[in-house]
Amino acid sequence: MPFVQGLIRGERISGTVATECAHCHRALHFSMDSEFSYQVEEAGASPVLFAPWSGVEPGARSIIDGF
């Protein structure tokens, strides 16, 4: 999960997602960064975007060990 890695390392990361609406199956493209700022390419689309957050134990050897 690159966004989690970016938050842990204090680095800014961004990515682009190509998917489709689960309801109407129309194409949907959006870009999001590690600050959770996003832009949707399709005019009029207003998807609900979220990233669940779970704290990681400080000092853990890895993100897997920290959960």
C-alpha cells in the first residue's frame, strides 16, 4: 500500500486509478496523493473516496509487525 508507506516515511506519494462505478459500470479515473487530495477526470462524477486508517505501533520492525 504505497500511501501507507509514504505516510510512514514522511514522503509525498501519488497515484492514478482507473476503475468503474460499481452501480452503473461507467469508467472512472482519479488521481490521489498521500495528503488525500484527489482529482476526478470524469465531469460530473462525485465518487466517495476514502482510505481507512489504523495506527501502527511505533518502533515496529515493519508495518506488518506493527499492526
